[in-house]
Amino acid sequence: MIKADTQKIGKITGLINELAAQTNLLALNAAIEAARAFAEHAHSAFALIDTSVANVVDRVYDVTGAIRDIADQRDRCVDGFG
């Protein structure tokens, strides 16, 4: 049961990381499109948004990494009793 839960946690955190990576890519694409479509100051605004999104994505990776670490510790603890 605990091992299966740990695997589920791994799948969920993997999905969250995939969504974060897609979000990061969308922000980058928005910045590129803004650079093509608008004056330099508009590009700067989109670059700021891109940076902000990248910071959020980094935090998501940190949090999902921490969740995986806890799940792995729990899994190792259970293995130690087996």
C-alpha cells in the first residue's frame, strides 16, 4: 500500500513538472511573439513576465522535488521494516 502510494506520488509530481515545463515554454513563446509584434518596451514587459513565470516554475520544481524526497524516505523506511 505505501509503496503503491509512493509510486502514485512520483507520477503526480512528474505530471506537475511536465505542466511547469509547458508553462515555462508558453511564457518563452509569448516573449518571442511580443518581440516580433511590439515595440521594444512591450518586449521588456513580456520579458519580465517570462522571468516571473520562470521563477514560479523553479519553485514548482523545488516543491515537487521535496515531495518526491519525502515519498522516497517513506518508501525506504517501509523497505527497512520488510
